[in-house]
Amino acid sequence: MDSRFSSSERTVYLKEMSAVKLDLLIIGGGITGAGIAWDASCRGMVTGLLEMNDFASGTSSRSTKLIHGGLRYLKQGEIRLVREVGMERALLHKSAPHLIDPIPMLLPIYKKGTYGYWASSFGLLLYDWLAGVKRSERRKMYGLEDTKNLEPLFKQEGLKGAGYYYEYQTDDARLTIEVLKSARVNGALMTNYTKATEFIYRGGRVVGVKVKDLISGEVYSIYAKKVVNAAGPWVDEIRIKDNSLKGKRLLLTKGVHLVVDYKKLPVKQAAYFDVPGGRMIFVIPRGMKTYIGTTDTVYEGDIGSPGISEADRKYLLNAVNYTFPEVQLRLTDIEAAWSGLRPLLREEGKNPSEISRKDEIFVSDSGLITIAGGKLTGFRKMAEKVVSLVSKQLQDEDGTIFPPCTTDRIPISGGLLDNGSYHDLKKAMVKQGRALGVNIDDTFDLMSRYGSNTSEIFRYIQRSDRDELMKDRLLHAEIQYSIHYEMTLTAVDFLLRRTGWLLFDRQKAEVIMGNTMMMMSELLDWDDSEIDKQWSMLQEQLKSTWDLSGDIREENSMVRRPKKKNQDEPSQTRFYA
């Protein structure tokens, strides 16, 4: 199958979807929809997927960016869930080692805190056993002096010791796009910026969807034997279109995260700690930054733009300053932030932090299948349950038999392609990069996003203009790969969700923003009007993720609208900063 997942093929994919009757059509291109497309395509189902914005643009790029082992579910008595997510975490680490990294986590224990020393020790021990944690990552308990050495920034008053365990860090948006690419390799047809506007019925049963291509404005009718609603926070809106919003409904809660420079919050490892009011939050180092999160408040506003209030920012800063009193972060220390919505299943009488993160499947009278709830860590199992239900229904209805799930035994795109180790893969990539003049740090940086697919980026570098600076060749190659293999259509897609630079490398993003716009304008044939549109979208994104006062620093010469290239200019001025 073709591994390309190209922006230029969007219209082709839509026409192909509308030309045949699919076995399965999925509404929603977050991690849940991506997982369903991957599983279904692996089983041989003719599969389509529609996303009304960019892939992973909702909840699936706005999480705490952890593949949780489920420690806090233990407190809620969710024994089965802890066991399941522990197993899933191990599988995902094996399938996509470039995106899922084990990181040590400190759980400080204070007098009158949520967890006592012995309760923490037993809880972490039980957690290790249930989650199947490997020996090298099993919990350790430390007394007061060792805890002070491990993290001297902790508040000393009332400190008794700490538990030391492992969580797994990820890039949620990149994980989503790699899963989608895995589905594409198996023939799935998927498009972003394509909105499902209404359902098509026959005899009261859903048989398809009318969709609008938000890029071209064209409308298509796509027919499928089964339709799955995996729209995350928009799940109930899709159910309204189907006239099936009854029984259980979503409760949306908002989670806000802040990013500061690592020098402002130089924790030696990640920490998970109590805050006044009874919740717990994370502080997590990531490269040269540290991020803080999260809030958990009921949300009833615009689903597409949850926003970040001054109260959200102050809550997180006060929590950090309470636990790390020497730090004393201020509002002006915040470099970036994001806000996302959790689509939880409403449970009356419980506050947001107490509500279960379990997933649930609903089947409406029309046959629409809806998957709601769940966690990033459990996406593969959620997909397996949905696709197995679809498989059973298809077998009952027309006798078609599909094989069982195999996604627990195959790598995700960018993962290992054979029985070699990730260490061996790194060595091979370093050798390839060195032959092209790419230094080891840049190779490792690319691998942290693309894994084994880094070799495709090297092919673009090999074909590039040798007179260009290596930094421009690297950027151009990465943009080309992103457009041709990851269906990237906007500068925001690339700078925020494909690379994460808008959140975690602000300085680099500022430096290359103009070049990025011009390179994309040439590759995607943007005219001045489209450049203006793209620039406005980028400014809006800056307002929501960077300068939280909403004032973009126009005086910064590196953050200005680029000009369309004059065709008569010499080649060395091809790109603009």
C-alpha cells in the first residue's frame, strides 16, 4: 500500500470515499478515531475517516502528554483500569519508542497530605504489580534526606519523604498522526478539514454522511455500512444530528497547562503533588522547558475555543509556588499555554476529578455507533472494542467475516520495522545523517518526532540545494515530508501539531516562522490572499498559546508577515525570515 498521506491527495481520497460503499466511516480524527481507522484497516475493512479541523486539533493535542500507568485510578478503586492501561503503556512503548519515553516521577509525601508514607508505599507497590511494571522501573521509597537531595526545591515544611516511580511522556498530536499514517499504509482513506454536515438515512437507518470539504467548498455524499461517532468533545453534537441524544451525556471539563523556561522551574525530574484544595498536579521537564498542569473544571462554553482565564493561570502558579517556594513564578514567566477539554461521561454528585475515565459505547436506534469517554493511554483498546462490534454486526448482517485485532503485535508508523532495537535504529540514522552533513543533535531531534521515518526526511535533504544553509535544508525537508506524508495544510498545523515548536521551542518558532510560511506557500501554491489568511490564523494561534494577554509583539522583526516571493529575485533570497 502507498505510505504517502499527502495534502495533494485530499480530493482524491474524498472522491474515492464517495465512489464506493465503505465498510466503516469514522467521524473524528483525534486519537480515538485514528485508533479505530488503524484497527479496522488492519482487519481489511474498507475504511474512511473525516475530521472537521486538523487531525488531533481537539483534545488529542491538548492533554498532559503522558501515557499514564493509572496511579490515580487506584485511589478511585479502578483496579481493572489500572491493569489495562499498564499493559497498554508497555505495548505503546514497544510500538512507538520514538514517541513514548519513560520518565522518573517523584510523589512527595507531606504530613496531613493526601497520601501517607506507608499508604503511598503500598499503593505504588500494588500499582507496579497491577500495571506489570518492569523491574528497572518499579517504585522506590525515599526518606526525608534522600528526598531533599532528589529535589531540593520541594517545600521543606512537613515533608516526610517521597515515592519514586515512572510515567511515560509522549507527544499526543504526533502519536495521533503516526497512528493515522499506520492506517493509511493499510489503505484507509482519511481527510482533515472535512465536516460531516448531516446523516443519510434509509428506512430509519444511517447509511452515510453528507460532508463538506472546508478547503474547496465541495459537498460529497459518502455511504458506509457502519458509521462511528468518535468526535470527542463534539460527540453529543453528532448525536443531536442523529436525533439520538438521550440517556448518558458528556460532561466537559477543562484542563489548562502552562509552559515556562526550565531555568525558571529547574526540577530535577517530574513531580506529582498535592495542591491546596485537594487536587494533584504535575510539573514535568521537557527539553529546555517545564510545563505545569492541569486544572479540572466544568466547562460549558465554545467547544472549539475553551480559552485560558486569569484564574486558571493563577491557580497553577499558586500551586507551584506553594510546593516549590523558592521558585516564585509570575504571570510574566509563562511562555506558552494550552487548554483542552476532557469528554467525560456525566456522573451526578461527583466533582470532575472523581468522575471515571472509563469509555463507553452507545448504539442508537438508527445504528450510529458512538464511543465516548476514555483516556489517551487506552485508545488502542477502545478502538479494538469498537471495531470488534462493527465486525460482529457486519457478520450478522451480511455474513462478512473479518479477522480479530492485530494492533497489539504491529509497530506504529515510525516505530521499529523489524526485530532490531531502537538503539540500533538511532545508530543507523546518525550514520545516514552524518553522510549528509546533519549533526547528531539534529538527527536525534528529528527522530524524536519521526522515528524510523527520519530516513524519508534525509531523502529530501539529499535532493535539496547544497548551497543552502543546513538549517534551511532541514526545515525545508521537514516541511516537505509533513505536507506529503502527514497531510499538513496550514502553518499552524506544522508549527503547533506536527512539531510542537509553538509550545516548547518558542525561540525557534519565532526565528523560522517567516521561512516556514514562504516554504509552505511555494509547496502549496498559496497566493497573497492565502498567505494573508494563513498569517491571520497563525496570529490567532499565537494569541491563544503564547502571549496570554492577547498582545502579539509586532515589534519583533522575526514575527512579521512574509512577502510573496518575486519570481525575478535571485535564488539565494528564496525564503524570508
